[in-house]
Amino acid sequence: MTFLPGQIVRSKAGRDCRSIYVVLDVLPRRVMVADGRRRTVDKPKAKNPLHLQLLQSFQHAGGNLTDEGIREAIKDYQQKLSDTREPREGTS
């Protein structure tokens, strides 16, 4: 799978399994990701592309991603995800 900067991804392996990140850069065998909190734009995490799952793309203003913009994009994605989930039967 090919990743592009600005895509929202989920880690499938490692200590950060199930963490959500935004792709910052794509190198030959690594994808640089950040979440705007633990992993910032200045100190991104290098992940094996096989260990990432594409969730969605988001459009960011301008050409550079900021920690605040990344946090907001992840928050918006999680909010949209929780809004689309239907309540289970038997729960109120």
C-alpha cells in the first residue's frame, strides 16, 4: 500500500498498536508518523508500512502539518467515527 502525507493511519503492530497517527513523510522502507502529542512533527515515529492501516485522508491547509492541526484532525476523525457507530441492541 502506498501512503501519502496527510493520511490518517492506525498502527497494527508494536507497543503503539491501535494508536492513530497522521503520515508526515514516506521514505523507502519507513513511514514517518506523528500524533501531535507524544510524537510531534519535530520528533516523528518511523513505522514499517506493513504495520500501518489506512483509515482516511484529510486535507490540511498549506503545505506543512502542525502538531495542533494533527491533533485536531485525529480528534475530528475519532468524533466522526463515534457519531457513525450505532448503539448496540439492549443498551440505552
